[in-house]
Amino acid sequence: MSAREEILGRIERVVPTRPAADVAADYARIDRGYLRRHHDDGVLALFAERVADYRAAVVRVPEHELPAAIAERLAARPGEHGIASGLPEEWTAATAAPLVRDPAADALDGLAGAVTGCAAAIAETGTIVLDHGPGQGPRALSLVPDYHLIVVRAAQVFPDVPEALERLDPSRPLTFVSGPSATSDIELSRVEGVHGPRTLEVLIAE
Amino acid sequence: MSPTAGTDRVAETMPTYVGMPSFPDAAREAVADARLRGNLAHATTTIRGRRAAAVAELDDWEALRAAGKQIKDHVLANLGHYLRLLEENVTAAGGTVHWARDAAEANRIVAGLVKATGETEVVKVKSMATQEIGLNEALAEEGIAAYETDLAELIVQLGDDRPSHILVPAIHRNRSDIRDIFLRAMDDAPEGLTDSPAELAEAARRHLRAKFLSAKVGVSGVNFAVADTGTLVVLESEGNGRMCLTLPETLISVMGVEKLVPSWRDLEVFLQLLPRSSTAERMNPYTSTWTGTHPGDGPRDFHLVLLDNGRTATLADDVGRQALRCIRCSACLNVCPVYQRAGGHAYGSPYPGPIGAILSPQIRGIGSDVDASLPYASSLCGACFEACPVAIDIPEVLVHLRARAVEQGPRHPLERAAMGAAGWTLRSPTRLALAQRAASMGRRFAGRRGRIRRLPGPLSAWTETRDAPVPPPESFRAWWARTNGGTEGDGR
């Protein structure tokens, strides 16, 4: 007997499989008395505050000032920065720093940083979610370089976890980012900066 | 292999640490180690306070906890259905699913997959399942080097040590211990390395960077697997997980068959429960999700190993089954007075603390001294139950397993001690069952700190002399007092 048949057989003897409709009916009865969100108002301010709590730099900028804000951030970090196809052209229109579009995998470790957009953000937890679609690049782009600048549009910020998850597509690879790389492994205290980007900066475009 | 095949079963399922004494013997040594006690007290006290604050921030915590419990119970009640659904969806998304009856089979599968790539090195992200099956040791026997990349696992690996905490395996090491280990065992440790946590983290970053960039095979565990989409989820902090999940060409993930949630939506519960319970954060720094393979992004080859290893035997136990709800947050360790003093090593298993005391004997069977003694490694104070984000009634399972240990376990001094101290209650499974119900009832009368002041009716006789409902063979406090904090001979 294959391992698969044997394991499923052991399970079957304890909890026999029931018709899918019955399973679905039971699932629907799960009591979800928890809140869909913990805050209704001031969601952008809450998001900025919660991201900053992780010791990430957060700046709220009007949409039209975004190019200047990006240029200023990158100028402070000498070296080449990676961007992905699909990043709005105007975002980097004012940038003087050298940019590498769609860098090769073996070039990532030599980059000073990466600039990406995102798919959604969660105010309550200060989380930004990348789905690695246009303007975000493959997962390695925002992982290997030591600096990550993320642009979050105001409309992408949801109050809490449930509403953000609803809008994400699980068939895509997703990366949830809450602050810079950190560890709690030394005496259970949070220390920023291990393997992922040690500096995270967030521009909220409104 | 029969679920009660005794010590043979232990070897096939989860290795007991070599020469592991029973819990009381191991705990005696640990408690006598003042430095270990100091490190543990500092770390667990810090995290307890922070966790309480993180939980208090959400006024619907109890509703989230109830939902988490119900979702996991629903999965367990329909496990065959959801495993088939997961297999179907992972396969449809380009992954390959393997099934492993026990640790030995899982290790053979993983070693075979690594060999098929022609590689002799793998990078690993911290995983309880691979700890449980002793994967690193099994790979080493096949000539494959497994590099742990989580900072704490690295500390344990470089220090030739054993993990002592689910979340922070090197919790028994303080910063100066860690510096000493790095200077001794890390070939590229910077000269003049101090014990500043930032410098230690920097040293680990430099040490592992080349490994990440050249690794062709990654090995991970899984925090959650979403049945209806085939999505796998890994929560982490350092970015080593993202490296292992993203950069290699081949990814092999090992998960216990119980780590399922039915639907994508269910993550809205667990992504709130887990980070706050484990690292006391609103959210952990990084969570990665992937579904099969993603062309142009990440591994080209993805393998998922579904591990039974005693879980179906645990499922068959109506009372013990709830241990399979565990999401490995480690909150129960941090609040446990026994864990805080004895440390993780005394439990003789990758799963220490209260959850380990009910998980290890169920996964491995109670054929060994350490497993038969684990259900006694508790004062039944109930703090673990209160802290558990999926409401596992750990004291209830402990009492249940004590009955099983008395019925099936090896006859050793612990049993006699238990008999002597607990008298008639433990001698009969029927009476124990009554005591067990009383114990869970007792928790309903428990005060804020999880201590039972007074039970109603005939049970009041118990609480006149003690504040825990079922007497352990010797309570930790009594032992502590008798041996003057473990510094004097036991005289038993």
C-alpha cells in the first residue's frame, strides 16, 4: 500500500470523509464573531504610525511630489538601484541616481537598493503586501539589495487584515513586509537588520 | 508499524535526544544551572509582558481565538477531504506532493529529492517538522550538508547544541554566549566582535550571504497550507526564509498533515493570532505565500512532503487530538513556570514546554522514560491554556496522558513516585477520568492567574490543601523546596 493510501486510510478510520456539501455547510457555521477592522477613521495616519513603529521611515507625499521624493531618497544612497518593468515612468522622472531596469539575478547583490510599488497595505499592522506584479519585480529584487523603497498609493491601504486579504490573489506569489528585516533571537528583543533589506522606506502617495 | 510498538516507534518517528533522562532528572540538572535560569527568566519575562500588550490591543481577541479553534477543529474533523483538496491544488499549480508515514520515510524522500538535483548542500529555514524528524542528521548520513539560516538555529548549529524553545531555539544563550560561539565556530567571524545584538546579527548576515546566493536547493517547513488554493505560507522575521523560498532552483517543504486551513479567508484569523502570540508583534517582518511554481520568479521545482509521523494516531485520541490545533507560537512556553525554570532541554524533544509535554508523548508514544514522564512536567496551573491562541486545553490533555502513561508506560521510579504521591486517584483510569473532568471544571473556577482557589461541592476538599486540581508526583515547588533549589542531593 502506498504511503498516501495508508495515511488517508488511517484518517478514514477515525474521521470518515463526508460529502463535500456537508463539509461546506459545517465550514459556513464557523463562528466569525471577530471584527473585520479595528479602526474606521484615520486609516492613513494609522498606517504611517504603525509602519514607523517598526523603525521604517515613512513619508506622506502628495501624488505630484512623488518624483521629487523618490529622487531625494535615492540620492542619499549612492549606487545603482533596481526597478522593475511596469513601475510608472513618471515616478523616476526626476531621479538622477543610476537605475537598472529588470536587473539579472546575479546583479542583485551589487545593487544599492530597489524601488517598487505594492499590491495592498494593512494599516492596523503596518504591513505592505507585494504580489510581484508590474512595477514590483520578482521576489528577489526587493530581497537581496540592502535597501527597499516602496511606494504605497493611498487607495491601496486597507484598515485591517481581513479586508486586505480579500483583495489579494493567492495564485500570485505574495510577500507581506512589516518593517525592515529583524530578529528576536537574541534574548527575545527585536533587533533590526539581518538577511533582508536592513533599511525600509515607505512613501505614501495621496 | 503499530501505534504502540514501544521504543521501535520512537526511533522511526522523532529521535529522543541520545541518553535523554526522564524529565525530573533532566530538569534537576537544568534548574541547578543558575546562568541558564537567568537567561530563561530574562527572556520569558520580556516576551510575556510584550505579548500581553499585543493581545490587549485587539478587543476581539477571544473571538479570534474561538474562530481559530473552530477552524482547526473543522480541519481535523474533515482531514481526508482537505488533504485531498490540497494535493489536487498544489499539483495543479505545478508542485509535486509526497506522502510520508513516518520520520524515516520523510527523510528518505527529502534525501532522494536532493540527490536527484546532484547537489550536496541545502539551505534551510527554521522548521519544527524537520527538527522533529531529524532531517539534518539524516541528510548528513547521505553526504548532504544542511545549513540552518535562522539566527537562533545557526547559534544552535554552530554551538553543537540542541534547540530549547520553539520560536527561539537558542533562548538559553545570552548575548555573550552567542559572541563566544561565533568567535569559536564561525570561520569568518569578524575580529573584535562584541556582544552587541546588531553586530551579532551583522556577522550572521555576512556569514550566510554567499550560501544564499549560491544555494540550489532550499528546505522549509510550512506554517499554513490553504487547501482550496494550494497556497503555502511561511512566517518569519529575518529574511532568511524569503531567501530559502525564493533563490534556490528547487524547494522542498515538509509539513505535518494537520497544518491545513480550508480556505484563503481563514488566514485573516491566523495572521492576527500567530504573530501576536509568538513574537508579540502586530505582524512579523516577513510572510511569504506561494502556490506551486511561479514562472520567472522563484524555484522551478517545488515539492511538498506531507508528514504523518504519529499525527493520525493522535487524531484517534478524542482528548489528545486537540494538540493538533497547535500553530507553534510558543506562548505556552513563555508563561509556564516549569519551563521557565527547567528550560527546554529537559523535555528531550524539539517540542519543549507545555505543548511539548502533550505533543511528544503522543507523536512518539509513551514507550520511553522521558515520554512517560512528560505528562508530569507540569503543575497544571492552566496558564498555558489561557495563553494558547487556539485554546488547546493542555492541562486536560496532560491529565489524560497521565492515565495512559500509567496504563501503558514503562514501569520506572516515576510511576511509583506518582502512585505514592497521588495515591488512589491515579491508580484507576476511571477515577483519573473523573479527576480530569474536575480539572477542566476547575479551570472554570480559576482566578486571573490561572490558579484555582476553591472548587464547589465535594471537590472543595481538594482545594483546601492545594491550588491545583490533580496532584503531580511531586510538585515543582515541593521539589524546589526540598532540594534547596536543586543545589542539594535528591535523597530519593
